[in-house]
Amino acid sequence: MIPAISARLSAMTLLDKAASGNRLSPGEAEQLYHLPLFALAAAADAVRRQRTEPEVVTYLIDRNINYSNICNVGCSFCGFYRTRRQADSYVLSLAEISAKVRELEAVGGTRILMQGGVNPYLPFSWYLELLAHLKRQHPAIRIEAFSPEEIKGMAGLTGMTTFEVLKELQAAGLDGLPGGGGEILVDAVRKAKHISPARISADEWIGVMAEAQRLGLYTTATMVIGFGETFAERIASMKRVRDLQDAALATHGNGFSAFISWTLQSKGVRIEGKVPGAGAHEYLQNVAVSRLWLDNIVNFQASWPTMGYKVAQTALYFGANDFGSTMLEENVVSQAGAKHRHTPEREIVRQIVDAGFIPKQRDSLYRIVRTPDVAALLAAKPSIDFSSLPAIS
């Protein structure tokens, strides 16, 4: 057989297998990166339609709260962290954090995503008091807080195991962990000298997430591409996620509720110019590959904050079924050049409708809580002036 024809038939066979939802091997998943982009998109879209409601795209009304920017890890791709001695370092008070939650409640929000740096100057009791305060003052709001990196930092501060830390935080009011700090779950990439040698290892990130899932805490998995990693390393990173999801679902039925990927934001930070980064083509390619490779995760989120609205809309045809959240305040990736920091519900609804889908508001467990009145929402004036939101109180 002519080699070119043989190659085309092999690609068609692989795409047929992927589109049917059958499990791929690491080698097959790596081959996906070499296939035509829109053929890959068609396969990923076919799987999305099998596993989620085909005409619906979901979204969440939430707020990001960065309780402190003091951190001792020093990742070269982070423009958010500060040392304690820097003039613009901060730790928010409980009153300031509550004020932010009240603004979220005013617009019908259901979740706060709360992260900070690894701050060695905050006692563990501060975190417990914060969670208890928020549950007393805002009982209807889910609290998803503290990445595995922060959990590991608390364990080092207290001498407890990460599992013991998680149990105490859960008892105080913690509902889940964000997937921050995942990036690429291959130590040769994540701990490279020019990236973040002090970062927790891939094993430690996976271990904390496994413990959180064992406790019944909500978790998501994240991925950032553009560090110069190979396609094989991207697949290896996602394989860590897929393997943990298999184990979690088999043992206690509580795994990752979603997978979220985006491209490295490097403008104005120390890593700028030292790594290749990634553009819209690679982002969409990776969204599609992740949908096909991670066959045990249902929900895939488009990243409008880093990619912009149009690329995020396109991702809805590359396997994503969720448009993310309002992120009423975002201070981390925006400080490394992300395109957007926050957006009102009506703009998210507009983007979903313009992309050809039916928008539905969800909670953080991906349960539908409301189908918005699109006409009324688009005609209404926003209740908060998003353009004037400060970075911190």
C-alpha cells in the first residue's frame, strides 16, 4: 500500500476509535497531536455529545478571593506572589473577605474559589478561623480553597500530615480543593531550574488530591501548557490524572469533577522569553486531546480568562462543555498577562448563545440550578460595575 494512503487510513482508524469513546493507549493519545486540527475537533465533539447534553453549555457564578499574596515558593511564571517585606504584600482580614462574599451573594453566586501563596507567617489556626467565620456568615456559599501546594505548606508549618490538615480544614468548613498547581505533572518539567525548583512534586500534588477525594472533598484537575514540554510529557501528565480518576471512582466514587487547561501566561514575569509558550492552535488541540484521552472525566472547561472569548467559544466545538465562571475577581493569571480578569453573567450567557448553545447555570458540582432568561439578562444593567473592581480591598 502507498505509504501516504496507509498513513491516512491509520489516522482515520485512530480517530474512529477516539470518537467512539474507547480508551486510548499513551502512544495513541500522543499520535492525536499530529492529526489535522479540525478532524481532531470532530472526534472530540462527538465524544462531548455522547457524555454531556449536546446543546447545553454550563457556567458558574462565583468569585476568586486571594486571601494573601505572600509566598515562599517563588515560581518564575507567577507575577502575583510577594515577600512579606514588599510594600504591596497583604493578608486580607475576615471582614474584607466577608465583604467580597456579600458582593457575590448579591449577584446570585454559589461558590468562592479561595487561594493565596504558601505563607509561612500565618498560623494554621488562622485558616480554621477563616473557614468557620465564612460558614457562619455565608452558609449557602461553597468554599473551595487551598491548592495542594498550600496544603503541603500547612503540613510543613504544623508538623501534621497533609491528610490530617485536610480533615481539620474540612471540619472547619472546607468543601473542596481547586486544581491549582497542577501545571504539568512531570517533575522534569515542573521542577526545572528555570521554572519552579521549589514546587511540590507531581507525586505530592496527586497525593493531596487523592486524600481530598477520599474525604469526599470536591476537586478539579488543571493543566498549563507552554513550558517547552513535549507531547509525550503532556500525555504523561494527563495520565496521572486519568489513573487517579480510575482509582478514585473505583474505591469511593468521588474523583475530579472537571478538567481545565490553559496556556502559560508569561508577560512581565521572570519566565518570559525562557520558554516557548503556546498559542490558540495548541490550546484547542490540547482541549480536544484531553477530551479524548481523559475518558473518565465528564466535564471540560473552556478558559476565557487566558484565551479570550472567541477562542473559548471555539473550544466548545473541541470537546469543552462548560464556559467556566464569572470569576468576579481574578488576581493571579491576570498579573502574568491573561486577557480578562472577571466578567458579568450576562456576558458569559451572550458568549454561549452566540456560539450556538443553550446556557445553563450550574453549581460547583455541575448540577443545573437555573436556566437563565436570556433576553431579560442581556437587556439588564449589571448590578456591579465590573470595570471598577479593585485588585484587593
